Amino acid sequence: MIEQVPAVITAEKLRKEFGRVVALRGVSFQVPASTFFTIFGRNGAGKSTLLSIISGMAAASSGVIRVFGEDPAARTQRHRLSVISHESFLYDNLTALENLEFYGKLYSVQDLKERTHHVLRQVGLHHRRFDLVRTFSRGMLQRLTIARAILHNPDLFLLDEPFTGLDQHATEMLIGLLETLKAQGKTILLTTHDLHIGLRLSDQYMILERQQVVETGSASGLTEDALREKYFSLISSGEAGQ
Ligand SMILES: Nc1ncnc2c1ncn2[C@@H]1O[C@H](COP(=O)(O)OP(=O)(O)OP(=O)(O)O)[C@@H](O)[C@H]1O
Ligand SMILES: [Mg+2]
């Protein structure tokens, strides 16, 4: 008998409307546990909207979303997931260290002192730990956002364009970190425009176009050229958000 891997995320016919704008038109897919799942799609395809529904920050207009078997809006499984998105969820008037201590207490992180220092070193910000977040550059903010996201060792990572603003060094750091998390059996959902990085990390991928799923598949054995050809044959070259 083939053992079924339970799905960490299940979406059925998700629809989201903002007034007259439709952001998702019936999106269905599953992400099995311990899978690195990448969503590709151009500007306005609906990627961020989908991630905010999965994280419980926004409600779908209709359809069903389950994360760890529950409605994410209930937030009972909040401690098991982490989000990296355009919002940093950091406090400007606290230092980098104070921000992590705040989140660590919120999530009852064990050995918090060692853990904060460890993650600050991992993202290359330890030497700036006493500086206020409002003095940070965009890339430094993104590095601290990554530190916050890994601090409480969650099972599921929702990453919306996490490479935005990172320099080459930090990009490699994040790729290495994601490879480590993947090896630890974490479930990772990534959105990116970068076909190269997305394919390099993924087990499975999905392409969103015009707010619908137009392709899902296994990334294993798929070359970047084949993915690129598939991607550009499926997406239209029209305006954003179409
Ligand atoms: N808060 C909002 N109010 C109104 N419209 C919205 C809102 N959020 C998203 N939309 C619309 O929903 C559609 C999907 O947007 P979304 O941000 O999910 O796309 P995306 O795939 O993340 O794009 P990008 O690659 O640019 O980040 C777009 O047409 C967008 O204008
Ligand atoms: Mg987006």
C-alpha cells in the first residue's frame, strides 16, 4: 500500500474579490508535508492574496482553506507557521535584539537568549543587534524579518518574494537556509518571479495566471529551459493583474 503523506495545506475553489477586482478565481491545490512548493506567476496573478489567505491574515470570499487541518483564520496553529512578506512585522522603535526577544516571548521560545544570538549571526546582523530597526536599510530589514521567521522553529514557512531587497551574499544565505529547512523536513511555500531559484529549491511547483492555476507539477527532472518555455507559453504578455 502506498503511504499517503498528509497535506499541510489544502485549498479548494478559493475565490477572492476586492470590490470589482477578482484576485483569485477558484484556486485548488494541496501541499503535502515536508514539500518545497513554489508558486510562479506574474504581477497581479494572485500569489500574495493566496499566501495571505493561507496565513489567516485575509479571508477568502468563498471556497475552503485548511492549514494543518484547520481554518487558518482560527489561528490556533499560528505558532506552527511563519510568514515572510512585504510586511516586516517588526517594531521600528525597538532594536533588532529587542524585536527578536519580543517575538521569542510571544512564542515561548526556549533558551531565548542563545537562540536570538544564533539567528542574528545566521542572518549576518549580530554586529547591529543594538541598533534601532528604523535605522536599518531595506536589505537589513529583510534579513531581520528572516531571523524573526526562523526564531520559533515553525513547521511551515510561507515566503512571499523573500529575496526582494537582498544583496548577493544575503540571497545565498537565504538559499542555504531554505535548503537546511528543507533537509529538516519543513514544509515551505514560496512565491517568486525567479524561475532559476524557484526551480533549484522546489519539489513541486504551480503556475498562477489570471488568478487561476494553469499548471502544477513535479520539479524533479525539469530543466530550467523546459520550465521557462512552459511558463512563457502559459502566461500572456499583457498588462499586470489581467
Ligand atoms: N487589498 C487589495 N485591494 C484591492 N485589490 C487588491 C488588493 N490586494 C490585491 N488586489 C488585486 O488582486 C490581484 C492579485 O494581486 P496579488 O497582490 O495577489 O498579486 P501577486 O501575484 O502577488 O502580484 P506581484 O507579483 O505583483 O506581487 C491584483 O489585480 C491586485 O490589484
Ligand atoms: Mg505579490
